[in-house]
Amino acid sequence: MAKKLYLSDTDKKIAGVCGGMGEYFGLDSTLVRLITVLLAFLTSGAGVIAYIICCFVIPKKPYSKDW
């Protein structure tokens, strides 16, 4: 089964983008958030636009009946 990138349901502050990326890459979500903020400042706001695009492009985790 291939690994897929999803928005995080449990580790989210705004939309779950950084939490989902942290789960996907196996990193702490706080580190991903810090990198995102740094990129937003270093790219003069392009990182904010990329984050907003990711909010709409990355799908939510599908509901699974594991009971």
C-alpha cells in the first residue's frame, strides 16, 4: 500500500496541513510548522499562498470502519 498525504484530523492548528506533512514525513509537526513560518517570511508571503493552496488540494483522511 502506497503512503498518501492527508490533512491531519488530530494534530491541527489551522487546517491540518503541517500535522499531515509531519505524519507523512515522520517529523514532529512543530518542526514542520516552524519551517512553514520561516518559508513564509523568507519568500515574502509565497509560503502563505502555498499553505492556503495545500488546504484545498490535500484531501482529508477517508473514514475507515476499524471496529
